[in-house]
Amino acid sequence: MVKKILALWSVLSVFMCVHAVGQTLQQRPRYTLHPGDTVDLALRFTPEYNQSLTVQPDGYINVNLVGEVKVGGLTLDEAHDMIVQKLSVPLNKPELNLVLKEFQHPYVVVGGDVQTPGKFDLRQDMTAMQAVLLAGGFKPTARDTRIVVYRRIDSNMGEVKVLNLHKIQNNNDLERDMPLQAGDMILVPQNRLATFSRYMEAAHFSTYLSPQGGLP
């Protein structure tokens, strides 16, 4: 009887693990196209229009016969359907094979008063605190563990948010730690914290991240 119960429990445990893995895979979002990604467009009946294209910083690609098509932020299937829809005007029932050839690894940038500033691959569920730790942590001259996170809205503008990692850590309030997205930039100020506008141009914020930059 005991052996039967153990055997049944073993089978049930395996089923639960498989079910959990299946749910995780279903919940995982599909990859979306980003600037720097390269896609191959192959048309079955009109190979003379085949192309290899790189997604531009504004999310567009320039497709033969139809011109610019915005694919940034779309999955490969969504981009395929969008391009086919555009090509259906100059071509009769185009059959397109769209392949992701090269992709830009998602990354974040950490600069300012950290031990090893630079660009770091964005890992799954990475937070602002984890990114600072990847950069070697704060230097002794860092400003009270307050950091500035810059998140792009479009190719020119972004939103600024200030976090106090000291309070988050001391209060064990990890829910207030900020989950990062690809392209986020983190600044650890050295002296007093400058006053940032809620919205800033990307080029302006980038000057603070450079070694020659610095807070006023």
C-alpha cells in the first residue's frame, strides 16, 4: 500500500512540474523587434525584391516597393503580417518568409559613481539595484545611494525617475525597486543630486553618464 502511494505521489509530482514548466513557457512573452535587429525578407514569387534589413533607431525598415514600415516593438509574426499587408498593394498575394537573422541583445547602461560603469546585458527580471551591483556597486563618493533611471519614450525623449536604494534596502521594500527594460540608463551621482526634469532628451541625459560629464 505504501509503495503504491509513493508511486502515485511520484507520478503526481512529475505531472505538476511539467504543468508548471508549460505555464511558464506560455506566459513568457514573444521576442519583439528592436533597433539594430536584422531581418531577412524572402518573397517566393518575386525573389528580385528579397532584402536583408536592419531595424533603424526609430523602429522602421525600408522595404522595396512600399517604403518605410514600422516594425519596432512587433513580434516577428506581427511584422510579417504588417509587411504582407503593405506588399499586397503592388503585388498579388505575396508569400513572404521573414526571418530574424541577427538581434541586438537587450542591455542597460550604468554610469556615474560605480566601480565598473558600462553596458550590461539585461537579464530576466533585472531591477535597478541588481544593475548597480553588476556594475560593482557604489563608490565611497556616491551620493547617498540615490540613483536616476532614464527610460526612453521614443528616439529622442525619455522619462526620468529617482530611486533611493538605501531606503529600499533598509526597509526591505523590494517592491519599490524598479524592474528594468531594455535600453534603460542608470546614473549614480557623485556629489549633490542635480534637479532633473521628469522628461529629458536622450542626448542631454547621456552627457551625465560619460566620464567627462558630471553633475553640476
